[in-house]
Amino acid sequence: MSDDEKRTINELIAKGSYAMVLLSTDNLDDTFATVEASGAEIVQEPTQQPWGVRDFAVRDPAGTMVRVNQR
């Protein structure tokens, strides 16, 4: 990896746009309702993904993508 690539990745990490958090819950719909009511930036509403997972996505204030799936 070049120094320029390392610098770019470090800048993305510092801005929060190069990371993702994965969480799971027993009740996706209730969790989504709670998160949505908090005013969080919704990226994707609950969706059944082609690979079998049902999830939703939000972005935290630092810009990190947070995906929550149904257990």
C-alpha cells in the first residue's frame, strides 16, 4: 500500500466514512421504530436482502454506517 493510499484511508476513517458497525436484534421492526423516532439519519428501511438477512441501515453523527439485522 502506498503512502498516498494509507493517508486516504486514514482520512476516511477519521471522517467516519470508512467504517461500518453491524448489530442484531430480536425484533427488527421495534428497533427500527425506536431508532427512527430518535431522529437518526435513515439510510435504508427494513428490507429482506437477497442473501437472506432482513436489516436496516442508519448513519451515526460521525458518518459511520450502522446496519441492524434480525436474529
